[in-house]
Amino acid sequence: MAQKFRERFKSDPTIIVSSPGRINLIGEHTDYNNGFVLPAAIDKTISLAVSQRDDDQLHFLAADFNDIHAGTYTDFRKSTKLWPDYINGVLQQLQERGFPLTGLNIAIGGDIPSGAGLSSSAALECSVVFAVNELLGYGLSKMDMVRIAQAAENHFVGVKCGIMDQFASMFGKKNHAILLDCRNLKYEYVPFDLHQYAILLLDTQVKHSLASGEYNIRREQCEMGVRALRKIYPQVESLRDANRAMIEYTLRDMVPDVVYNRCKYVVEENLRLQVGCEALRRNDLVGFGKKMYASHTGLSKLYEVSCPELDYLVELAREEHAIIGARMMGGGFGGCTINLIRKPYINEVVQRLGDAFANRFGQKPLSHICNLSDGTHVVSAG
């Protein structure tokens, strides 16, 4: 990035920051129900090099696209290219909070696979706020920066994401997952020492158009379940406050089956995640892997956010002795499966699964191996 920066701006960057993508090991669709998630930062990153200018200009270089963008901090405008919006959105949020800006030269690049659901956008936002905080000495805390990065995506980019992606990118810790309570943002690092295992992501390269509309429907169905439960249990403010007995013996007779199924999944997923964390604390990866398989069954059968491609990859994984856990990851209707696999068998398993998948769907899934890494940090400072 230093070299790309020098080629473009004819000077050295003042600071270079690295910010990771993220995976979510278990706990899907629990965030907006005030539940638990278990994300981790990974060793696929966005790197950002930056220095100040002596005018009001903002000049950006996307090294991977060999694309440039120019603007000014006195007039933030959305771009037709999208990638500058993640940078401008963060800068605008800083300005709105009263932090003085200067002109900036920024170069970005990285190796987070695009479209795989690994939150390259959150990594970019975190790298911007972290680098500018260091460069201009704002004194922001990590949590401040996470909230600014999320607000940039919500308000400038226009994506109503939760806080998990930015949180994982900023707070990641090598060889650990983050047990994050989405109700109060309390968090705990849980050891995730892979030893002879690796994390294998298989990207279906599929994105069904159902995703956004169906996501909103799931939220409404969960809220419907909460309203029904509150009539009997006024203390239930979200599905986080419900237990299995409430779902089985009260809710089941009060709502349509589809609403019961959605709520049953969320309550069970929160329990699965907590039991899974106990397994990790005992270094029982096989036990954790079983919870991943159970999570996928719930996502597919009860929450109905999977798709044939994802289901088939998990079905294939169950037949592989080298894979001890697998599930779909992310919002659903396409994207990746996440698999825990024994390292010596990676190549042959990827080949076998790829061939079987291609025979059914016409193309092989993309495969990515990743390790758990530290969160956003300074790589070098001049």
C-alpha cells in the first residue's frame, strides 16, 4: 500500500492501518432479536494508507480497481461507484460529531473476497475511522469508532446493518472469537484454538433476490411472536427474554406455525451458542462443530433462510469425516458455508465437494481458508 500510495500521490503515507474482515461462527439472525453472536476477525484484510493535505480536497485511490475518486470535506456527495461512499460516510460522521477534518490522500486495497459475506465494507469503514483518529488525534475509543463506522453504513451508504460486523473488525483478537451480547454490547473473548483444524469457507457465488425482503419479513414475524408472548409474560421485551417452555407451551397455541417456527429457532440458537462457547472453553471443537450442524438445520427448516446450494454443501460436509461442523453463514439465500475441517484433508475435500456441487449446479464454489486474527491496528506510522 505504501508503494501504491507513493505512485499515486508522489509522497509517503503518514500512517498505514490494517482492518480485518469477519466470520460469524454461530448465532445467525439473533442480533436483531437482542441475542448473542459469535463473530471473529480473520486474516483477510483491508489496508489503508493516508496522509494529510494542505487544502480541503479528499483524494482516494482504490488500488485493486485502479480507480480514483476526488471530492471535498465541505460537500460530501454519494458516488455512483459505491466504494468511495464507505470512506466519505465515515468522514461525514466524524464531521457531524464536531471533529475537524483536513484534506486527505487515502489509498486502499486488500484481499477480502468480495461478495462472500466477509464484511469488507465494515473493514473499510473501521480502517478509515481508525486511521483518521490516529492521524488527527481525536482520542476516540474503539467503541466510539465502531458506532461511527456503523452509522456511516446506516446513514450515508444506506444499509441498515447491525453493529456486529464493525464490532468484530475493530475488536478482533487472534485465536479468539468474540461472544457479543447484542442487547448491551458486553463482550467476552472465547478461546478458539484450531490446532489441527482450519476454517474453510465455501462460497456458492449465489445471491438469491429474496434476501432483503425476506429479512424484513423475518423481523416482523419475530416481533409478532414477542407481542403474543407479552400478553402472558410482560417481562419479555425481545426473543432474548423467552425460553423454550414459553415457546412450546404458550406461544405455539397463540400464533401461526410459521411465527412459532421463527421464534423457536431464535431461542434455540441463543442456547446453542452459549453451549457451543462452553465447548470452546473446554477446547472441544468436535462438540462445537455439532452445534454448527444443528444451527444450519434450524436456519434451513425453521427460519427458512437457506437455499438448495447451501443445503447441498452442508449435506456433503456431513458425509466427510474430515469436516466436524458446517453451516450457512450470513443472512442466507446464498453466500458461504463455514466449515471446520482437519487440515491434512483440505485439498482432497475441496476437490470432492467442488466436483459434486458443480455436477448439480454447474459451477464450483470458491474456497477460502482463514485464521482468526487481531482487529484493526496500525501497521506503520511515519
